[in-house]
Amino acid sequence: MKKEIPYKIYLEEREMPKQWYNVRADMKKKPAPLLSPATLAPITLEELSHVFCKELAKQELDDTTPYFDIPEEIRNFYRMYRPSPLVRAYCLEEKLETPAHIYYKFEGNNTSGSHKLNSAIAQAYYAKKQGLKGVTTETGAGQWGTALSMACAYLGLDCQVYMVKCSYEQKPFRREVMRTYGANVTPSPSMNTEVGRRINKEFPGTTGSLGCAISEAVEAAMGQEGYRYVLGSVLNQVLLHQSVIGLEAKAALDKYHIKADTIIGCAGGGSNLGGLISPFVGQMIKGEADYEIIAVEPASCPSLTRGVYAYDYCDTGKVCPLAKMYTLGSGFIPSASHAGGLRYHGMSSTVSELYHQGMVKARSVKQTEVFQAAQMFAKVEGILPAPESSHAIRAAIDEALRCKETGEEKTIVFGLTGTGYFDMVAYQKFNDGEMSDYMPSHEELKKALDARPKVNL
């Protein structure tokens, strides 16, 4: 007999995952290896350990171990806000008059306001365990920077954040949260680093990008003894830590005998999407279940839907390893859209390979359509969503409306990665009718893509 399904499904603390799941271990065709920027050969653990903490470098390169134990210290930190709820969006369903059942996994119930804390505490923990003084990083919308500053404050580490310039200016309150937790926040590209000065010279007046900020953060880490660089998305280690999202979501669904049909996540670098879908993809690989998985990206930065699958630099300054991914070119500078966390030129190599294999679908959506969905969701569900999360909301609404047309009782699950209470400038622009829908031209994309490194692997 099926249990009565509550409005919010909470797992008990004992049901919180004790291990992270590494979907790459079960993939029959693995993501291509990272390449050294110096030799263009597969990067070694020793080379990667100059940039990342050694334990994180091991996780990054491991595509054979399916499960990693979560250290007790990290699980104790997780207990402050995990397990996070899986919520049935009854009010949204009623508003849409759809037969679809809509659920969202809510990751905004912590001070950072997003899922980013899941990996931030893990990366800070391994830095502390290695005896480092501090870490450097980049941040787009500021959610990752906020999460890392919280984790570093908790563990007593120095935190240096390079924040994409347009977000630094658009989102001053998130910047101040980082500073409140003790982080040093610099708008990127800055004049503090060699790569920052070079980018400013090449692109005068640039609003910056995640690729620019990554380059500066890496240079800053390499130039200071006792520091390492940490990243909030894209990397395999990050998707590994974020698998707690999908593991909890699946456990909650299983607890009430609910089978998801469609799973949706916003996609920039791939951290929340990869974390949400990992256990479901694992089932698909093993032939245990089938799901429709949809990655939703901004039309202004459409790496999956308009990019190419090839090796490219992970940063604008070309100092990081090269990854085989869907990319728009490391020199592509996205427009100053309000979904700062999705303004990255490439996609996680794991997500890219799954997309290339046809296990993940992708669609791009315009900015004004995203905020229309965000406004509807806020009115009926009572949560003001982050602009990034609202891309998933847009697609979930569209899927639910298709069900209304066909009469299909589909179960839709999407990731609500965070809240938008520090994104009020974006909402102001939308409410005042000043928000635009920018899409890069074919010529813009071709120029950036033509500058890709020529790697034949």
C-alpha cells in the first residue's frame, strides 16, 4: 500500500547520504581526460596537485571508484541544513491546470542561498586537512563565493574571491555577505593579476566572465605559498560532492514510491545539474530505469545548444587545464545577463559526454521568459527563486503545459538551486520593463570558436 504523500518530503537525518556517488565509474564511455596546458598530454596527479588540494585532485581524476565516503566532519556540517526537502508544487500545478505532478528539490535553505555549500565545505575541509593557509576562487552571481566564504570562516581559512565584474556591480549585497564572513572580494577582471591586466587591455570596458575570474583566481593561488585554487562548478570533484542532491531526491521519491518521468536542471558549468541527475543517470546506464533529463541554459550563453564538443581551455587566460566539453570558446565573453552563475563558456566534461551520448537533452531559454516563470513561481509557491534556478522553473512550466494539452499525468522533478533575495536589481529591471533578450550572433560565436586550441585526441 502506498504511503500518503506529504506536501514536503523530508528525509530523516539517518537517511542523509553517507557517500558521494561518482557516476563516471558506471559510464561505459568515460569523459575525456583533462590535458596539461603546457604539454597537451593527459594531466597527471602531480601537475594537478600544484593547483588543487591533493585529495581533490585525486577525486578529479578518479573515474573508477563509484562511491566515496563523506568524512564525518563534512556530514556534521551538512546536518545544519541537510537533508533538504523535496517539495510538491501543488499551487503551481493548480495555477497551470495541469495533470502533471511537479516536485522541486529545494537547495536554498542555508545562508549561502544555494546548493553551492555542498561542495564548498568539502573543498575547504580538504584544504584545511592539507595544512593550507587559504584558498582562491571565482564567483559569478556570488552564490559560490558566499558558500566558500562561509565554509572558510567555519574552518579558519583565508578566502580570496574574484567576482565577475558585472555581478560585483549588480549584486552588492551578496558581495557584502562574503565580506561579512571575512572573504576578500575583487571585481574581475582586475588590475591585480597579470592575466587580469591582459584581459582588460584586450577587452576594454569588459563586464568580465567566469572564464576571466577563473584565470585570475588560479594565478593568485599559484603566486602565494600555502594556497590552492578551488572551483564551484564544471569539475568532476564538484559534481561528486553535489551528488548528495540527487541521492536525497531519489531516496525521497523512493520512500513514497514515486517514479520521476522528467528531471530538469539549469545548466551553466554543470554542478547542480550533474549532482541532481547522477543517481538517475546511473540507473539509466545500468538499464534499471529510464528518464527524460533536460538541461536548461540561457540563450545568451548556449554552450550545449550552440557550442561544439571539443577540447578547450577552462579559462579565458588559458592557464588552466584543457577539458573536452561543449564550448563556445574560452575567449567568448557572454552578455551581462542577470543569471551570473550561468555565464560560463563551457560545460562540465561529464555532463557534456552524457549529452553527447544522448542521455541528456538541452534547451536554451530567453531571459525575459525566465523571469516571467520566476514571477509566477514566487506568487504561487512563496519562494523568490534565483535567476539561475528560474531557468529550470521555465522548462518545468513548459513541460507541465504540454501535459495539459495532451492529458498526460507526468511526474516532473526540477532543481530549485537557490533563492533570489540578493538578485533584486535583476527583478527591478524585469518589473520596470528594462530587461532585454540578448542572443549571440553566429559571427560572435564563430570568432570565439575559431580561436580554440587545435587538439586532435
